[in-house]
Amino acid sequence: QKFAVEPNGTRFAVHASGEYVTPEAGADRREGAVFIYDYANLSAEPVAILPPAAAPGGSFAGGLIWTGNQLIIANSNAHGGNAYGYQAHGVVMIYDTTDLSAAPTIITGTLGVLERFGQQIAVEDGKLFVTDNGDSYTTGRLRVYNLSNLNEAPQDITPSVINSGDQATQVMAKDGYVVLGAGARKSIFIYEVSNLSAAP
């Protein structure tokens, strides 16, 4: 369902989700998997990335971005979520593509049950944007992480004109701008990435 190419064009990542996963890489998981292929040797068995034990749940790799030496995988159904996202908290996992055998850095939201953190992700100007929509009674927010320092506290963006239950759930970023969508309100908010504290 998702596809991402390494910036230098050497490898690509393919996301397989749902009930069944291609077994050629030893994966037989309902949660899904991500397979890494080498363009120069497509007949070789791909590297399989499976959901880590620290982040169980359905729909692994709901979001997939390859930026620099970082492969970012989002799973908004993780931590208690089943295939339909029930009671899903959500996580975002960041892998170092120079050593795919290493454990990923895992980031989570803080809004609680049915949060679905990471339903959508985007990257622009070294920043990772993660939707954190909360449950049906929650306003939702956009969390912004510094990809060069993931230990740094994230910046939260919540437009003052959206209300409880609006759910900030859609995000895209390009050319120095990030667009946040509040699906329940049917509104979008556009920010400059270089000045996220300014009004949209």
C-alpha cells in the first residue's frame, strides 16, 4: 500500500499490510511488514521489517517515508489496536537505514485511548509532522519533531479556531509549507515550516 525510495536511489521500501504478508522474507504476520529491496539485485531476498514487540497492533506502516538515512514508519493502530483501530494509541518508528537490524526509535502521543497517533505523517526541512487526532471528543493536534534530535521535546500545533471533536487528522508538507486538515470541521490550515509559531 505504501512505497518509499531511498534518497540516493539505491534501495526502495514496500509496505504490505492486511491479513496476509508475502512469506518470501519469513514474515507471516497480520500486522503487516515493510520489505527493503536493492535496485541492483531485485532477485535477492528483501530485508523484512516487522512490527517490534514494543509496538504491537494492526496496520503496521500506515505511513512510510524515507528521508536521508532514516526510514519512518507510522502505525496508528499500535498498542492495543486491532485491525480496525479499536482503542489504538499509535506509534511512529524511526529506523537507521545504515543498520536496519538495530531497534528503531519509537515515539508516541499522550492523548490516550483511541488517540491514533501517526494516522498521517509528513517530512519537510528536517522536521517530522505527526497527526495526533485523539478520540471523537478531542480537538487533535499536529506534533512536530526535529529529525536531527529526536530527544528534543516536540512542538505542538493546534489552531485556535478548531473545537473539541474537530480531529486534526490530515497533514502534508512541501516547498516550505505544511498543511493541517481538521476533517470533522472540513477546514485546512497552512503554516510556514520556518515559522510554525505564527498564525496559519
